[in-house]
Amino acid sequence: MNHREGRMENASVEQPARMTAQTMRAVVTSGYGLPSRLRLEDVAVPVPGAGEVLLRVEAAAVCRGDTFLQAGRPYLVRVSGHGVLRPRARVPGQSFSGEVVAVGEGVRDIAPGDLLFGEIPSGAFAEFASAKAELLATKPVRLTHGEAAALALSGITALQGLRDAGEVRDGDSVLVNGASGAVGTLAIQIAKAMGASVTAVCSTRHLQLVRALGADEAIDYTRADFTRGEARYDCVLDLVANRALRDCRRIMKPGGRFVAAAIPAGANWIGPITWMAKLAMAGATSGIKHEMLMAKPNRADLAALARMADEGHVKPVIERRCLLVEAADAYAHVARGRGRGATIVEMGRR
């Protein structure tokens, strides 16, 4: 990578041997369940393996996916590698930003002092985190570490949902259902950068926000049913899954793309499997593409998001900033699902 534009001046450089003897503060989960099962502990600093990088975490974002993993729902996640009786990963957290302090064997394009952001399977809610180099990219210069942390996972979801699954092109009309959350606020901006017209669906208190982010139209779902309007869309990005597919098809143009980035509430057992089957059936019988989004983190898309941020097209909305000791409260807030942008956990002092 060898990008030095964002390096902190006079940044300290740690060596792997020194790091292995240290401990760090980290949020640790004692088991599936409520956010109250999260606690702050001293644990060993991870050692970067081959192809990995050790970073001093400056900020991490609490994502909806984090809250689902902590709750252990849908239960399918427990038998798909996350641990049957308790989470296999003791330190949660996926989306973060920080400074490189050591690199593992085989890493040639990243060096101590680089400022990077990205997404990892777990371990972001700690003072240090180890990550595969291929899942990291240079932090946008124009964003703070907190904003970069909020951009990583949510930005990947929005970008891949619109560009890949949604096949959005210049001139398309896009509706974002759930437009005020961490993914939705980024989706509005990314769709506008792609040249699309955007209709944002949100509650009354978020109308001004989504309009300020560039939405051409804003629908207050407490006052109007967006599936009963007369407008038709090339792409619907559904971040809520609170409407029946037959209702959503009513507002799709012929050949349109419906992208599901959420599963209906109450799907606690096999999670997305039934929903995916319904999407497949709907796509086969309607002539409209229905796809369940499975976002995949990668360096190229992180770099694309960073360019968009540095060009002024995208900036995450931060609703709450918390300290590491307040992580359980941050989880509880995000789990309620009424957020306005992202909630981040910062490692430093207020």
C-alpha cells in the first residue's frame, strides 16, 4: 500500500515482540444475550500472523450486525461458526479505524505508522486489533477515525447493495427504505454520487436529515405508505424488511431490482433462509430481480469509499460517540433500531 499521506506526525512505532508482552483494555462478551453481558477487561494484545496487521484502534463503529451476533439471533449463526453455547470470539466488533503498529510475515505494502480502516470478523472493540491486510485500506484524509470506522462496514453494505446487487446507473430512480440509519445515510450519498435520483423513507424526525444528505424526495412512513404511491423505481434498497414483497413489487419498474439488506423481524431460527427462498420465488415469477445482499469486505471497495469521501461525495453521519467503557450502552442503543446515522466507540479521552 505504502501510502503515507494520512500518517500521524511523530507517530510511535511498536515492534511485534514488545506488543506480545502487553495487555490492553477490551470489551469482552460473557455469552449470548443482552448487551449487559459485555464488560471491560484486560486481555492480551493480539499478535499479527502471516498476512496480518496489528493496529492501535482509534475508533470502532457499533453496527446492527454486532448486536445480532451478541444476541445470538438468528440462531443459525450459532451453528455457522460463531459458537453454539457462547460466542467463539470473546472480543466483538467489526468496523474500525486506527494506526498500524506492527505487521506480520508477508505483508509488504503496509508499514507501522500507516492510518487504515476496514472490517474484521471480530476484535474491533479493543485498544489493539489484528486484521488481514487484504481487508484494510488507507483511511480517508478528510474523515476522522470515528467517521472512517462508521464508513467501513456500513459503506461496503451500501456500495455493494447499490452498485452490484442493485446495478444502479446514472439516471436511475432509487428508493431507500430505512434511510436514516448508518447504512441508509451512506446509501443516499452513494446513490447520488452514482447519478441516481433518490427517495428516502424515514420517520418524521429524520426528514430534514435525509434531505440535507441529498435525497430528492423524502417519505414519512408514519404519515404515508410508500408502497401505495404512484412513483416507480429502478432499484429499491430495503434496509428494514418491514413490508411484504408483493407490496414492494407494486412500486418497481419493469426489470427493476429489489435488494434486501435485512430480514423480517421474528426470524430467529433459520434467519435468512426462508426470506431468501421467498426472494428467489418472487424473482422467478415477477420479472423483477430480487436479491438478498451478502456484503463482502475487500480492500478495493474500501479504497473506492475512501476516494468518495476525500472527493466530498460521502461523509458518515455520527449520532453518538461513546468511550470503550460505554460499549454496552452503545450496543443497547443500536439494537433498538431507531438510530440516526452511526454510533461509534472511541478509545481516547473525550
